[in-house]
Amino acid sequence: MQPNPPNRVFVIIAAFASGTAALLEELGFFAMMEIGFGATHLTLAAITTAFLGGLALGSWLGGRYADRVRRPLFVYGVLEVAIGITVLLLTVLLPHAISLSYAVVPDYPEHIGLAALVKFIISVIVLLLPTTCMGATLPMLVRSFVRRDSVHGTGFAAVYSINTLGAMLGPLFAAFLLMPALGTFWTLLIAAGLNVLVGAGAMLAGRKAILPEVWLGIPAPEKTAPVLSRKEKHALIIAMILAALSGALGLIFEITWTKVFALVIGSTIYSFAIVLSVMLAGIALGSLIAAGLVRRIRDGLFAYACIMVLLAGSALAVAPIGGQAFFGWIVTIVVESNGQFSTIVASEFMLLFAVMLVPTCCMGAALPLLVHAARGSLGTLGRRIGNVYAANTIGAIVGAILVGGLFIPLIGLQGTLMLAVIIGIAIVGEIGFFRVLRGRYARGCILLALAVVLVVGALITPRWDQALLTSAPYLYSGTKYNEPEDVGEYAGKILFYREGAEGVVSVHEDVFGYRMLKINGKTDASTHTDVKTQLLAGYLPTFLRPKAKTALCIGLGAGITLDALVRGGVPQVDAVEISPDVHAALKHFGCINHNVADSPNVRYYIDDARSFVRGTPRKYDIIVSVPSNPWIAGVSHLFTAEFFEDVREKLTDDGVFVQWIQMYDGISAKDFYGVIRTFGEGFEKVQLWEGRLGYDYLIVGSSKPLKIDALALLETLSDDNSNAAIDFRPVPIRTPPPILVSLVMDRNNLIDKTPAKDSPAIHDDRNMLAFRGVRSLFASESYEILKPLVEHRIQPWEIIEQEKDLPALYARHIDACFTARKLTALAKLEFLMRDRLAREGKSPRYGKPVAHLCEAIYGHYKLEDEALHLFFEKYKLRQAWIAYNKEDYIEAGWMCLVDVLANIPANLEAKKLFEEAKRGIPLQISEKRAQADKELAHPPKPDEEWEGEDVKLFYDMARGYYVLGDYMSASKDIVQAERMDPDDRKDIKDLKRMIAEKLEPGNE
């Protein structure tokens, strides 16, 4: 048969397509196994090891057989078809394999290590065949492409670069197109179809594509394996050792930089796709550059050492960028993009590509140079490529295991990067040393000198700023700060800082003494505005089920919810948290969580929540889930129908499940009500409770009616020594009504009278929370979410047991508090609408929402503290801060003094700011007051636009100040109302007379 060499154009197309399919399959399988097995570092390391191990085995086997076959393109096609078929089968069978891993481990929570081993074994069994076939394809493709002895390295570099370039598109297609539109299942099917299509084409094109024996250089290519000479073996061993080191170094760089970039662009599925694509693009470009240079290089090891010098040097140059300037660039991108998702993503991709261009290009050029260094005949090409690539993959496995499990927890992110640099320096020094020993003094001394310079550079690299690392510029730029210089003030005092496999955990204390728990820079718990929600999440289920014996708390945060479960009377509580560093940080919140970290009533488990709930054989009376925001990678899995089903199975017959959900930062109205719809499909009885108006909400579900004994609750909160009374006092909640009126809706209203009835349920396969949440991160839809909740809010009587036995005064108290809460909610809704108009450049009038607040404060004094807080948050305290920052301490002091006189325990910030302002108030304060009295006596003429609702605005503000006891402010506002009143109303004159009486000497 006449030799007919394979078509190179087809080989290039096949290499590109198989690279794309391989990454789609890798990401798809990782997504399915992460949900099923859990997202802990131990589990992900097991999955990664199984995946890379299959690639290593495949490349080794493929290399051995690539030199024996005369139709490598045909064999490649068979491998691609095999990959497609096995992927199709695994897509269907993988869920059953995941279930098996839990069935074979007894008492899962107590044998997490054994469970990880079982998951690893199952991962290997599941992934072995497709990954082995994937690993074998590269030697076959290169063997089909290379035609002459002189271009071994060039041919490998060309195929490797094209394959990697195709792989670069995989994460982008998966994250931005296929998974959001079709889901993981169909993404895997498309990838498998691509494998089959490419494989069928390769088999068709490779039927007659026969390599002649003269090219193979062996007498019987189909039977006899080629034999390496002694020199070839020596060169191959050196190349394999260096390839293994390069693989470890590459994975260390990849994982560490991924974690660093997650701090500045967010820990989302999009950021992971961007980082992975950028690195693959750089590797592809580096391989392409190597393809053009390899044929001109005689000393492959020296060239490889020079690449290592450039890699280590560029990594050192990039290190300060990661710690300092990179954060400033992200701040600029977020602020100037005005929150546009596409602009932010494109800018981040280009910025990351520019920052990582040189290091990733060096990583891409390293492997082709090592293949070139392992010189030999064309007949041994497949074996050499297979062995070098297998060694590189094995090194990557070791790097992946060590970087998260050992290096980052021990020496941190920057230390791990410096360790990778040291590995590169060691490689350079080793090659230089052997060059000197062999008499090549010039090149050897050059390499040794460069190694010394790099060591000095590593030693003088400045330490990264922890405040910048925990600033989350992707989220807080434009709100908390606009310049990197503002970050230090925002970060406050760092009390705890730890870089671990699951992320960076830190505890901060601001100038007012409030403490915040941050994970990857994002605040996930605090001792300030989050306290009420955290307390309610723990105490509410104990009010609904006062006889509960067991509880499970998912997510620790500051430990406040966990402590509320314990202090609420649950004798045995299990707590599951994915990060051990969060558990270590609990001690810094001991003043508010009563040192729950040391409580004998709590058993702690470091595990993924999905994995724990699915694997534990225990049943609980109460389960509370308080994870981070759903748009963060992995967290969205705790809001799906499959998770709610698992939770329901772990509840006792009358058990209660409480799920936290927020209304801000990356959740659209469609997703908010989608979660409620999904929750409603899993539980017969459903309620929505309000933690913080317009911010945090709690969905409660059970199979039994959800009722609260209001008399028992009154008795509990009336006892000043009870745990609940003590814990709720700072919020402040001193009586049951503020808790009872936190109920927003029951199932009938929540599912049938809100957009939840038309919202699609959320499932694991196509979890839109993970994709849409980031897109709407800066496009708040709080108004659209809150509007139905305000319009259809229900009174709490439906959840109160023994309603007829309640004292009349108590009942009136509940009604009054409900009215105040509804007025406050209306005011919040109006504020959201008017703030949106302000962002659109319009000039909204705020009279209506302020009137609602004043009415809530005046008509229900001391019953609606949230109205008071919202009032001062929107007006007095904000203006006080502006005045304080302008060094107008007198103005700031007086504004805060009004707040302090109102005696709002929750607003400690005003008190502390007042103390700060007092230090700057000059002694000439009497002159300032005299000037103010003079201005009050001769107020300016009213503007023409001060009519209509603004008359009522000043009247209501005066009335509110009168109730609060601030008669000076009340007098000023009533004078303005009287001067603008065209109708000469009696109620204004009566209030003016009452205020004047209070201002007479001798009256308070």
C-alpha cells in the first residue's frame, strides 16, 4: 500500500476540538462531583488526583503504543469515540455512583476521612477510562503530525499549543454559554457529541493515512516496540524529572493565583472560568512561540533553564502587583464601569491576561523544550512524548495535593508563590551546576548567577498588605471606597487573619468597636446590623418548636445563630462548617456568642454541608442554614430543590427548617422568588420572616403547622434574666410583638400572591443562582422584591396559639407594633423607589417616606425601633458623618446628640461618633447657638416649591421630634411647616403651642 501521510490541517482541527471537549468534560464532571461529593479541599483533591492520574496513565500508555501503530490518526479517532461513549454513560451513571459512596460509609460524620477515601476510589473508577483515553490522544496526534526527525519538538509544540488553545475556550463556553443556557447534563452531552464527531472524522480520515516504515525507523512497527539507546534513556530520565518539577510548579502557580484573583475579582464561577482561560491562553501562546524556536535550539536543557529564569523572574515581578497595584486596578474598573457586568468581565480578562502573560507563556514553552531536550529517533517519539507528559501530569498531581493541604495553610498565599519561585530557582541552579561540572563554564556560571539574583529578589519582595487582600474590591468599590488608599480605614483593625485551603478568613474591628467576619474579603457576619437576623435565625425555630432536642446549624459565621440555638434550649446541636479557619475565628466573637466554640452542647464538623446532610444518618428537630450569598461559587448548591429534599429527609416528623436568604448583592427578583418557589415545593408549611427590613429574610418550612405560644414568649422576654431577653436586648427587642410582627407571609400569600408562582424552581443541574447572581451584583432589584412583600404582608395572628387568652393590652400592643412595622416597610419601599430616581439623575422628593416614618415613630413610640433607626440612618447620622468629615464638629455633635437623646440602643454608632465629635467642638459653642437662635427667629422666606406634601413632611418631622423630646428641632420644623401652610391648619398651630410650652423655662 502506498504511504499516505495524515492531513495536518485535520490534525490541527482535531487537536483544537478535542481540547475544547476535554475542558467541557472536566468542568462538567467537576461540577457534578462537587455537588455530590462535596466541595472540601480533601474531596476536590481526590477528584483532581483521579482525573490527572487518568491523564498520566493514558499519556504513558498512548506513548508506548503510538510508536507501534501505522495509523495513529485512526487510533486517535477510536480513542475520541471511546471518550464520547464513556462520557455519555457516566453522565447517566455518575449520580448512582455518588449515592454508593454514602451507602458504604457507616455513621458518616464520624468517619469523614474514610468517606474521602471511598470518594477517591469511586472517582478513580468513574474517571479512569475517559481520562486514560484523553491522555492517550496527545501522543497519537503528535505522531500523526510529525514527519521528520528534525522537527520533533516543533511538532509537539504546535499540536500542544493548538490543543491548549481549544481548551482555553472550554471554561468560557461552559460558564458563559452552555451551563447557564442548558445545564451541566447537556453540556456534557454536547462535549461527548463533539468527541464522537471528531473521532468519527479521524477514523474516516485515518483509514488510509499510513505512516511508512522508513519514517518509523523500525523493521516491524505493528509488533515490535522501539528500543531507546543509552543516551536516549539518560536524556529522557532528565526530561521526565524536570517535567515533573515543572508540573508541580505549574499547578502551584495556577491554584495559588486562582485563590489570589478570587480575592480581587470574586469567588464566582465566572472568575474561575476567566482565570483558567487566561492561564490556558498564555500556555498556548508560549507553546506556539516554542514551536517556532525549537528547531533553532541545540541545547534544549539550557533553553529550558532560561525559560525557568524568566518564569521565576516574572513571578517575582508580578508578586507586588498581586499584593498592591492589582487591587487599585480592580477598584478603577468597577467604579468606571458603572456596574456593567460585560464591561467588568472583559476588563478583568484583559487585565489578568496582561498580568499573567509572561509567567504563563513560560509555563507553556517549558514542556515543548523538555520534549526537545529528550532527543531521539522518530521511531521513539511517541514513547518520549508519553513519558514526559505523564511525568508532568504526575508532578501536577503532587502540586495540587500539597498546595491546598499543606503549603497555603502553613506559609500562606505569598509564601506558596515564593516557594514556587524557589522551585524554579532550584531547577536553574541544578542545571547550571551540572553545566559547570561538565565543563560548560560560561553557560553554567550564567545560570548560577541568575539563580543568585532571583534568590535575592525573592528575599526582598515586600509582604502583601492584609487590609488590601481582605478588601473585596470587586464588591465594595464605589460604595465603601473609591481609591485603594481608602481601604485601610475601611478594614479597621485586623484581629484574626488566616489563609487556608477554603479561602482567606479574617476578623476586623472598626473604629466603633463593631467586629466583622470576612471570607475572601466579603463580610459574612458582624456584631452590628447582622445581629438581629443571626439571633432570629437561631431563636425562631426554638419558639416554633420549644421541645426540640436536636438541631443542625449549617454555617458558623460569628457563631451567633449557633449560640442562639444552644441558649434557646436545644440540648444537642451539630454544627457543620466547610472552613476550619471560620471555627478558629469564633473566639473573637466570644463577647456576643458566649464562647460557643467551647460549649459542651455542640459537636463541630468540618465538612461540605451538602455532603454532610446527605451522608448523616441522624434526624434533627431543627435545621438552620445560614450560608454566604448564593452567587459565591458553591454556595448556590444550598438553595436547590435537591438540597431541600435532602434536608426534609433529615428532619423529624414535626421538624423545622430555617433557610436564610438575602435581598441585596447579586440576587434578582426572579432568583429571590425562585428560591421561595423551590422551597415551597419541598415543604407543606412555609413562612417568610423578616430579619432586617429590605435586607435579610428567613424562610421557614415544616410538614406540621407553625405556631408560637405568645404567652410563653411573653413570659420568656419579660424575664430579664432569661437568655432570650438578654440576647435580644441590644437589637433592641424587649417584648414579643417586634418578633411576632417579623412574620411577613404564610404559604398562601407567599406562593400565590407574589412572583413566586411564576418563577421556575432551582435545580442542581442548571442552577441559575450561580450565574445570574453575579450579573445582577450591581443592579439591585430590592424594590421589585420588596414591593409584593409589603403589599401582601399579613398580621401575626395566624401563627399565635391561644389567641383568645391574650390580655387585651398585649393584643393592642401587637396590633400597634404591626402597624408601625408596615408603615416602616412602606417608607423603606418609597426610599428604594426614590433612590433609584436619584441614580437616574432625577430629583425625587422624600416627603412621603419620611411621613411614614414619623407616623410610625409618633403613633407607636418605642414599638418600632427599626423606624427610628431608618429615620436617623437616612437623615441625621448620614449628615453627621458628612459634617464630621468636613471637620465641622459642632454640626456633627449636635446631629448625633439628637440621636443619643432619642435613646436608640441599636444605634451605638451615633453615640460613638458623638464622643468623637465632642473632642473637636470649640469653646465658642455659645456663639454658635446664639447664631442658630437668630436664624430661627428670622427664617428665610419659603421657596415656591415648598408646597403640598412637604408641609406635611415638616409637620410630621416636628411631631416625631416632639415625641422624642427634641423640642428645639421640633420648634424649627413646625415654624417651617407653619410658614409654608397655605390653609392655616389648626393641627399645626396646636402642635406649635405644645412645643412652645415645653420650651418655657422650667419645663423639660
